[in-house]
Amino acid sequence: MASQSKLKILNDPIYGFITVPSDRIFKIIEHPYFQRLRRISQMGLSYLVYPGAHHTRFHHALGCVHLMQKAVRVLRYKGVEISAKEEEALLIAILMHDIGHGPFSHAMEHTLVEGVDHESISLLFMQDLNGKFNQSLTLAIDIFKGSYNRKFMNQLISSQLDMDRLDYLKRDSFYTGAVEGNINSERLITMLNVVDDQLVIEEKGIYSVEKFLIGRRLMYWQVYLHKTSLVAEQLIIRVLKRAKELISEGKELHCSTALSFFLNNPVTLENFDAKTLEMFARLDDNDVISAMKEWMHCEDFVLKNLCEMIINRDLLKVKIKKKKPSAEKMEERSLALQKKYGISEHEASYFVFDGKIENQAYKREKDNIHILHKNGKISDVVKVSDQFNLKALTNTVTKYYMCYPKVKD
Amino acid sequence: MASQSKLKILNDPIYGFITVPSDRIFKIIEHPYFQRLRRISQMGLSYLVYPGAHHTRFHHALGCVHLMQKAVRVLRYKGVEISAKEEEALLIAILMHDIGHGPFSHAMEHTLVEGVDHESISLLFMQDLNGKFNQSLTLAIDIFKGSYNRKFMNQLISSQLDMDRLDYLKRDSFYTGAVEGNINSERLITMLNVVDDQLVIEEKGIYSVEKFLIGRRLMYWQVYLHKTSLVAEQLIIRVLKRAKELISEGKELHCSTALSFFLNNPVTLENFDAKTLEMFARLDDNDVISAMKEWMHCEDFVLKNLCEMIINRDLLKVKIKKKKPSAEKMEERSLALQKKYGISEHEASYFVFDGKIENQAYKREKDNIHILHKNGKISDVVKVSDQFNLKALTNTVTKYYMCYPKVKD
Amino acid sequence: MASQSKLKILNDPIYGFITVPSDRIFKIIEHPYFQRLRRISQMGLSYLVYPGAHHTRFHHALGCVHLMQKAVRVLRYKGVEISAKEEEALLIAILMHDIGHGPFSHAMEHTLVEGVDHESISLLFMQDLNGKFNQSLTLAIDIFKGSYNRKFMNQLISSQLDMDRLDYLKRDSFYTGAVEGNINSERLITMLNVVDDQLVIEEKGIYSVEKFLIGRRLMYWQVYLHKTSLVAEQLIIRVLKRAKELISEGKELHCSTALSFFLNNPVTLENFDAKTLEMFARLDDNDVISAMKEWMHCEDFVLKNLCEMIINRDLLKVKIKKKKPSAEKMEERSLALQKKYGISEHEASYFVFDGKIENQAYKREKDNIHILHKNGKISDVVKVSDQFNLKALTNTVTKYYMCYPKVKD
Amino acid sequence: MASQSKLKILNDPIYGFITVPSDRIFKIIEHPYFQRLRRISQMGLSYLVYPGAHHTRFHHALGCVHLMQKAVRVLRYKGVEISAKEEEALLIAILMHDIGHGPFSHAMEHTLVEGVDHESISLLFMQDLNGKFNQSLTLAIDIFKGSYNRKFMNQLISSQLDMDRLDYLKRDSFYTGAVEGNINSERLITMLNVVDDQLVIEEKGIYSVEKFLIGRRLMYWQVYLHKTSLVAEQLIIRVLKRAKELISEGKELHCSTALSFFLNNPVTLENFDAKTLEMFARLDDNDVISAMKEWMHCEDFVLKNLCEMIINRDLLKVKIKKKKPSAEKMEERSLALQKKYGISEHEASYFVFDGKIENQAYKREKDNIHILHKNGKISDVVKVSDQFNLKALTNTVTKYYMCYPKVKD
């Protein structure tokens, strides 16, 4: 007789169900390091544009595990041998690949943990957990780092067609309601194969790959780089910069212990010790939002106004152009602002600024997507797609944004 | 190196993809007996009410195969041993369980093959194919018939919670757009288990079972027994009866060879020989529809009008009541019709008639749905569902319909 | 020539798009009072069970506006006169009906604003905004309060089949992935009509109403009263109670200005002045979560442990039974805990407790759902549904829960 | 008091509901000419590849009516005046735009009604019905023909972004399960506007237009020109050609009255009289399929085999290449076949043949898609899409297919 099932099942609006296939994986999920991802939004402040976009990094990580299970099943079906141990390692690696993300990650990488990318912090978390889990995560870490001898396993974790992208593009499209960016992750996985230790897509999947690249490009320009999200992210960067500035000048700012730690201590990869990791593990969206909610009542003109803009969603005006805005125009705006509020040029620079955004839908020089032809040959997807100029997608598109205050009476 | 995949994949709007997991199964699908199901609508004339309901028995059978693969995977995961041979047999059995359906099956069972049910004909087809496939379908046939020693396998094919129902309720709900009948087949399957060779649902699935029973009841009353479908089916029965009647009187009616065979030869289970099976295999929706399209131009008042009603969707008026309509009222209507068109009482009976419909959402005496409690005990779903009167669903609900011509000027 | 559209459109994963049909409504949405709802989760801590359930009260309110637009369109189509002014008032009323919710609303109503329900606070917000919007919200407020002479308008805002329920049941089902609770809101709206100033459902919608009631009941027992959500909510109540207790004893607890205000000042409907409203408007999920994140490092055994349980999702054990647990059993558990940690009976009571939950799927004595028959008669839905024991749904179902610490080594 | 609703509502799996907004439109739908579309598949034999693709032209026409209602609502909202009379005419025009389709329309246009396109036949049906409906369809006909003075109305019926395409691409994608071709029809409609009597898309809809063009291209190459559909369609053309040939030689072939009429009488637009129209109105998929089912038992080697191939889905082998196949290779195959079966070169040509397929995703010279910029300027979508080489989509892509029998033992 079969015993009552211990299969852990989580509801997921996208895939229906996500199963957690082993006790070890379940225990990693239960760990506070991982539970913390429940409090970190996958898309930062994008919910200011897309009110449905409140899904978390926790949920995305589980979605990746779901897709990885599918991928393993498909590859085995096609004769690619993957041992039970390798399978679990693949699942653990993808589960933890983003564990190093902090709140509003891109903004943080410019401020609180300047110069330390989230992949490095993910690795620190993994190594720390490896100790706590009796070194049973070593293979997962090797796959994650790309040091395991079967390269295709790392490609499942990190490449232009990895489980990470296949989940987040689908998930972000779903929760934003930007259905044009929806990609057919499950179909793409069905087309996967491995040749010479390299992940490939079978020829019949060529249209799905094209659609994937187009969808991805669309998500970038329409969603991730949406001008409102962009200005919100720029503002949050400036909030954290200003806070550090004020603190370095000796001002006192009310905020959480963890956030305070990072505002007061410059963090580098070199000095990222156990204490830093512990503090980092306490940091999530709530710390930053709560701080801004307090700071919008503080006395500093700059900080107060930046926080109000975000919290009340009364953002700067933003324009996106093909050309860099003229320096004169920007200076003119800055001067007007300085005059109006009696603030310095430096203070005005928090409200009048410009910058560059760029995106390349398909990076040809790196991690190319390979197509496996029926005759066994392999070639780059750009070459295969004959009817359609996929080459256009390999160009880097550059745009410029400028932000400045709305004129109010 | 893995060779290019031979995995057969079919697109399905409901499940995304259906994979055909073995060559033998693929060959059965390719056989003309099975291809014929592409030309038999799953829901008969229901498309007259639900314009999307044109899905076929072919598609449903594939959907069942998909769900059975899921069920096998879930049960194995929970420790139920199912050999590769048993798995294939289960898939073949569910693939072919409905192969004996003819066009407008319920109507046919009252007319062309009176008294021969489609299960019996399915078995005839299976046995015939078993010969053509080197006796490799024997185990599938045993499971289908319930003679295999592992009873739960038959329950996966035929019980109140079998893969057949789990697919057709979902599929019919999907294609009709009657979303209220949508059931969560995949969740229910996740809850399956086997105890003492008996299929059970784990306790946490109790709400899903309730929802399934409610959804099923709703599909019956709102869709399958929809008054327009009902009258259309009654009319098609009468078309075939009248055609047989006219032929028995020596009239000539233009129709296909296969339909002609069944109109001219009374078929019973006893005389259902190879020739009959061959003719049956040639019969599909096109034969019946095409015949009606010709007959609507024939000279017989009754047949002509019945056919016109269906083809032009200008049906009889139909009422559904809780009480049996009074014989007087019906006779009155018949007399008026006889008088108006100068037809006999017998002829009028094709247009003025009444009948009974009944449905029982949950049949308690047979194939009960068993719930497996966390403590290992097993009980009937009706007893478990404490907050809710599932007992009400065990009552047989009876209604009466009456049909008669619309009054036109 | 038509000018470039000013139609505001918001993406919604459920309805596709939500349009904001007037400038006034758009300005209300832009107000900080309303923007604050972006930071209040619709389902409190349910995301601990359903990782997708991070949708906000902001999004729900917009969904209600969408459904109300549909309802107005349907009713007008059927000849119910609704003026442009009434339409706008209906939209404003439903937009703001939940604006008085605080973070983890049900928990708050037992602690921070004990005895002040969110409807009363909604009204305070509306009245405040009415001042800021030149008294243009008066009609909306009258409809909301039920004092407008056309009663059916209030029923669209607040009854057993109002736009509120039609959105939140659908939305909660969608985001949790508990698809069994999915209801066909748009179909139900199509069936709406008004007779004698009373909202009714046309007869053909009877199955949809049944399905709605079943779905709603399922959402209660499977989702809203899920044992894990239940224990999490009980814990958050105890966190806030303990914090008030400690503060009243003179302990200092680090938290936000707004939360501090409510922990220090007993609030009643009578003393709910402008200052209180302003502080309430600053309160959202972040204040509570951030406080718990700090408090889990505090020195009080009770508060520290309660906060850890929630933040790390390492909750109390919870059982749900049909009978009230025996007082002896509970006391035994309390004593064991007191002994193990050397804490008082009072302190132990934060970890060992029991309670009652009840739900009635259809409240017959109040706001009955009325069915409009084809012959013009109107009757209660329970009477109409003949085949099915809807009466069972009118019973109040009562269950008991008990919570206590997991036994760890 | 509002009377019980007369609003006709049809379930639709895609849009949820389709409402029929006027009695006149409902009566057109009830007419046998229109009911006939229930028996004509939208996608011909594509169900041989995509088992879900059994949706009909009837359903598509209703879908178009649904989208047109949306378009009218959006345009009016933006200030484009559309009278009630014009609205009804638009709905009627789109409802009937495809009424002239016959069974397997593309095949027919090469055989049974050689040189008469379905638009011309649609117009004949409309004119006929105009007589039957007291000339109340005149405005609809003028809009359909493009002779009404408001040009944008014709563009809603027939242009690169008309309601026809917006429905069929979405519908075909839905029913085939080829989700990559899914387009966001409702979003595109929201972006519509009219400037200088010309349909335009507002600038913010640029990504949706791109996605639409990509999706459309994908549907062509992956679905409409799928090699299996292609060979099936080529076979059905040859079945009808062979049948005409045999009949012209005096052979007798069993088939329906209507099909017989077209096999025996050469039809041109000039001789398309009332009798021809009546016969055409009797023709649907059943006539062709039923004929093939009989003919597969006939004596002619060519016809018998062609019919068997389609009915049993045992098709010719087909290859699609970028280059035209060599004449020698094709002749070699033909000779082998002639020898094997002792058939003539002419007979063999029914089984060994090649041809050309081409598609242009965006036709720049005709019915361009115009983008309305925020500054009021209008330009072609190809020029606007700066990051992306939409120009590539204006190229005509040409491919070649060749078909020949499978080699069997």
C-alpha cells in the first residue's frame, strides 16, 4: 500500500501547480534566507505602472524549479543521461540562482552595495548554506559557477535560453498583463536537446525561438524600460544616495537596523563578511519603503521630496528620445529649479538629470542560441532564420532619457 | 549524443501539448478506425447552442491519454508500482475506450444500432485491432473489460472519477465556453492514490471532488440537457426512424453506402459481424448530415420537415417542466397539426411528443468516490463532506420535456 | 478630427484592461489616500500559503470599477435608466468602498483600531475627500451609505452579489491559483436586471448563481480560512496585542511614527479626528512587517518569538476540528510550555490558544439574491434551485481551531 | 420597470460572450444562408495537423461582430461620430463579409468555381438578402464595397488591421493551440482612432502592431502553410479536378446534388445566376467529405487513392525547400510511379508535383498601417519602428514544395 503522499505542492497561477520534489529542496525553501525572497518584489517599482506586478523573487525561484523539472524530463526522454544526483543539483542551483538579490536590486547595486553584483552574493549565500546542509550543495554550486564538467547544465541555469529567463519573461508578462511579451516556455523546453555537451534547440522550434526573442525585446522596451518604471528607479537610487550623503554629513535618519548598516558601512566584495551577509539577509523591500515613508517627513528638501514622489507616485516628468538631450536645456531647467526653491546646483541635480538606456535583444557574441538541424548540423539561430531579419535584433538599441520636475502652479 | 527527437507532440488548446509516448500507440492513432474519430463530433448537435463545440472524439481520446500519463506519473511517485507494460496498456485502453462511438451516438443507439451500446462496439474494434497488432493489445483489453487482476487500473478507465470524465468535462466546458463546468482535472489527478487495489482521493482533495461533482451536474443541466440540444437530438432520432420506416415501405432515399447499410439491415450485437464492423467504421457525422441535406428536398412531408428543422436550425419549440405534460394538451397540439397539414396522427407524432430526462450527479451505489483520510481510513465522499449536503447530489432529478411546432403565420 | 485619446487604460491580468472613464475618478486615484492602497495586500498573510497572492487593495478597487462599468452598460441596455451623474457616482462609490482598510485589516480591527470597522473609516476618508473635491462626491457617498432613493444602486455596492464580491472572489481565486473558486463575474453581470428598484438575476442565470455560491463557500474554507493563513493572522493579532501591552508597561519598541501612534493611543470611532485619519493614512503593510522584523531581535521572549514565527514562516502547529478542543488538553500544552521556557501562564497563552471559525455561504435573512422568472415573478434563489439543496448553504458551519508550538528537539 | 432581457448572448470560448445587438442582425444569423456557415470549417483540413482546429466560419463571423462592437465603442469614446444606423451597417457588413465562402474555399476557387473569388459570392449573397430584408442592408453593402463616403468604415471591414484579421488570427491561434500566433486583438482595438477619415493606430500601440505582424507571419509559416495542411489542400484540389475530369469523360460518380451541380456545370462570375447561388448555398464541407468517402471505394486508381490519402490521413510525402526542385528529380519520381502501378504520366502527375508558396507579412504598397504620433503626425508603421527592422517583413518570402508518394514495401 502506498503511504499518504508527502509530495509538496504549491499553487501557481501560471503553471497550475509547482511540486517540490525532495526533502532537501523543501528544507532550503524553509530557510529564512530563502523565505526572505517572499519580501522582495521581482519587478521593483514596476507596480507603479502595472498594478498587478507584485510577484516576488520567491515565486519566480519556484517557477524556475518547475521548468527545470520539465527540462530534465524532456532531455532524459531524448536520451540525455542525467543522474538523480545531478537532477537535484540542477534544481537546487536554479532555486538559489537569485537568492543574492536585495530589495530594488538594480538600484542597490548602484548605492548600498556599490559594485557587488547579486550573482556574487548568491554564491555567498549558497556557500553559507552548503555549510549548514552538510556540504550537500557542492554539486549545485559547481553547476552554478560553471565549473562542473558537463557544460550544458550551467547553460540551463545561465544562458540566453535558461530556465531563469523562461520563467521570468513569462511571469512578468503574466502579472503585468503585458500579454504581448508572453512566451511559450513549455514549448521551448520541449524543443531542447543536448549535442556535444551543448544545449540546442531542435529545428522545428525556430519560430518559437524567434517569438521568444521578439517577446523579450518587447518586454524590455515596453515593460522593464517603461519610462515610469525608469524614473521611479532613478529616484530610488537618488533617495539612497542622498541618505548616505546626509548620514556622512552627520545627519540622523530613522530607518531599520539592517538598512542603517548599509547606509553607514561601505560594502565591497572583499569586506563582505559573515556579519555583512547576516545584515544583508535582513534587508528587503519593507526596509526601503518604510524608510522612505519616514523620510518624506524629514527636513532635508531633497530627501523629503524624492521620497514623496515615490510614495505618492507623483514622479518627475520623463522623456525618452533617440538623441542625447542638450546640456544647455538641462542646465536651464536646473537653474530654474535652483531659483524657484533656493537650492544649490548639487541639490537640483537630484531632480534634473539625464541618462542612457540600451538593450540588445540577442547577444550574438555570447551564449548563442544554437539550432539543431534535422541533418544533425548545428548553427546560430540568426543564420537559420532565413525569412526574417533576426540580425536586427543583434543591434544594440540606445535611447536617452531626461527627467525634471513637472511645472506646477 | 542524443539523436533528434522522435517524440510525437500534438498541440492542444487545453493542455498545451499532448505527447504520444510510444510507436505502438502512434500506429493505433494512424489506423483508419481511429482516424475516423476525427469526423465524429464529441457533442453531437450541441454546436447549435454552443458554436464553439465542434471538438471531436479523436481529440478527446488524445486528451485522455495525456491525463492517463499524468495519473501514472503521480501514482508511481507515491509508490504505486506500475510496470512499463501496464502503463502502455493503460494508455491504449483509454485511447480506445470510445472508439466504438458512431455519429450522434446517443441517437444511433436508439435507431441504427438499436440496443448495441458503444462500449460493446469499442470492444469489437479493439479485438479486431488486436489481431492486426500481433495480439499486443491483450493487456489493454483486459484492463478495459475489468478482467485484469489490478482493479484500480480499470477504475482509471471507467469509474466516477476516470480519465474519460476528467477530460470530457473539462474539454466540453472549454469548447462550449460554459466555464462554470470547468473542472480542475490536473489537481484531481495530483490527489489520486491507490489503497488496497482501489483508486482513492486524498483528503485534501475533498473540495476539488465537490467542485467536480457540482461542475458535472451543471454541465448536465446547462449543457448536455440544454433544451435546444435536447430537441435537436430528439429530431435526429426521428429522422433516422422515419428514414428506416420509409425504406421498409420500399421508398428510395439517397444516402451513403454505409448509412444505407444500417438503414436497411437491422443490427444486433449477435449479428455484428466483420462486414458490419467494416460498414460501421465507414460511418461518421458526414453521412448523417449529408443525408439530411438531401432528404430536406425529398417528398415525404415528415422526413423533409424534420431535416429542414435541423439543417436550418429552425427547431421545434421545447419546454422543460417539473411535471409530466398532460396527455390532453399534447393531443390537442397533435390534432391541430394534423388538421393544419392534413397529416395522420402517426405523422404528427414526429412533431408533437414529450419525454423524460433525468440525471444523478453522484451515483452512490456504484463506483463510489473514496476519500483517503490522513489517518489511513477510507470513506465515501458523501460522508466526508460535512459542511455541505452532497447527499442532495445523490438524488435523481427528473424533468419532463415537450416538443411541438412553433406557431407561424 | 478626434484628438489623441486621453482614455486612461491600466493593464489587468484578469480583465485585460481597465479603463478609467473620467478625470475626476483619475484624480481620486492619484490622491495619496488612494495610492496608499498600493501598499496594502488584499489577502494579508495568505501569500504564506499561496505564493502568488500579493495583489493589493488598490488593484481590487480598480477591478470593481471595471465591473461596475459593465453592470451599468448591461442595465442601461435592458432599459434601466442611469444618468451620467449617477454612473459616475456609482463608479466613485465602488472605487472608494474599501479605502478605509488598514494593513492586515482583520487583525487591526482586533487591536490597533479595536471596534472601528473599515466601512466607518472608508466613510471618513470619503467625507474628507469630498471636501477636497468641492463636494462633488456627495452622491457617491449617499449611494455608499444607502441613503440615496434608488436602492438598487447601493445593492451594486454592497449586497450578496455586489461588484465588490464579484471582483474579489475572482481576483483572489486568480492570484492564489485556487481555480476551483473562480467565478464567472462577467456572466453574472450579464444576467443582472432591476425590478421595483431591486437588483435581480434573470432566471437563466440560476446555475451561475449556484456556482457563485459554491465557489464562494470553497474560497472561504479552502483559502480564506486555510489553517496556515488562520494561524498567521492569529499570530499577527498577538504581535500587536503584545506590543501594546509592552508599551503600556513602559517598554520602548522601535517602529514607524504611524504605527507608534496607534500602539500608544487607544482609538475609537468617537475620537477618530483629523489627526488620527492622517496617521491612519500613513499606515500600511510595510509598517507592520518592518516592525516585526525589528522586534524579532528584541528582548521580550513572547514578542520576539511571535515575530520570528511570522517572518521566517515557522508558524505554530494548527489543527481544525469539528468539536471544541478540551480545556484540559489545552492547559496541559500550556503547562508544558511554561515549564520548558520558564514563562508565565499569560505569556504561554500567546502560543497556546484555540478559537472558533464559522461561515455561512448564503445569508438568507439579509440581502437575498432574487431571481426574476420569465413570467415576471421574483423569488429567493434558494427556493428556485429545485434540483439542488441550496438550503444546505444557508446553514452556518462552525469549526474550531487550536494552535500550539511544534515540538522540536 | 425593465422587461426581461431580449439581449441574445452566445458563449464564446475566446471572448466569453458575444452579444447580438439587434433583431435584424439576429434574423440574418437565423437565415439558412448564414446557418450554412456552421458547416464550413474556418481552416479547411488543418485539423489533420491541429486536432483542435474545427471552428467554423459561422463562429468567426460572430467573433468579428463582437470585435466590431468594441471598435465602435472605442472610436465613439474618442469622439468619432458613428450613428446608430452606421453602427448596425458596420456590424452587418462584418457579419456577412465571408458569407460567400464555400467548403475548402481555397481549393474550390481552383476547381468548382474556378476564377470566382469568395468576396464576389459574398456580395451576391448580400444582395440577395437585401431583397429579402426590404433593402435594409444597402448601407452595409456600400460599406463592404467601399463605396460609402466614410472610408474608414470599409477599413474596419477590409484592411491590414481589420476586424476580420483581428478575429481569425486570434481564433485560429486559439483553436490550433499555436499560441505563438496569439495576438492581442482587444488591445489593438483600444489603440484605434480615425484621422482624416482614415483608420490609424495611436503611437503607444506600436509594439502591439509589431507583435501583430510577427504573429501573423508566424501563423502563415507555421500553421496556414504547414506542410501537412499544404499537401492536404493540394490533394483536395486534385480530387475535385480528377472528379471533373472523370465526369467530363462520362463516368458516373456518386455525390450530393449540390456538389454534382458544380462538378457538371462550369461556373463563372458571369453565369452565377439565382439557381447557381441556391446550389452554392447547399454546398458545405459535408458534401466534399462525403463524396471522398464514397469515391475512396470507386474504381479509378487516381481518384480512389487521392480520397483514401485524405480520409485516412495517409498523405503524400512533402518537402519544403528554398529552391525550386529540379525537373529531373521530379520526372524520375513520376517515372518510378508510372512503372510501379502501370499508370500514365498524366495519372502520375496527381501524385508527383511541386509548387510555390509565398507570403509577405506586411504589404507596404496597399492598406498601410498608419501610426498616429502624439504630435498629430501620421506615418507608416515600418518607418516608425526604429529599433527593429520591420522592413524585413515587407519582403515577399518564397518557398517551394514538392510532393510524392511515400515509399512503402
